[in-house]
Amino acid sequence: MRLLSTGKAAAKLNVAVATLRRWHQQGLLVPSCRTIGGHRRDQRDAVRATIGMGPAVTGKTICYARVSS
């Protein structure tokens, strides 16, 4: 389980930190835990699901392109 800070999660989602905090308050994205200092931590897979990517897939992606002139 990989946890992201609020700043890193906001960067992955391409939104402002304030927007991510508002989503937490509205329940659109539920933080998985809080640190001893009270900082929110989000699971990487939950953040990826929010942007429609789904959980990380292991493996290789191979792309082949041929251009003729």
C-alpha cells in the first residue's frame, strides 16, 4: 500500500491542494489515514481510480510504429 501526501496526490490529480481538501470534506475522496501530526494520506490506487486510471498494472507496454516516406 503506497500512501501519498496531500500535495503529491493533488499534483497527480492536477488540481490545487485546496480542491483536494474540499473533496476530502465532501467525501468525494476519502483519505486512507492520518499521520500523528494530523496530515492526510491517500492511497495511490484510490487517487488513480479518481482520475479513471484504475490500479497500477504490472508488466510492460510495447509500442511499435512504422513510418514510410
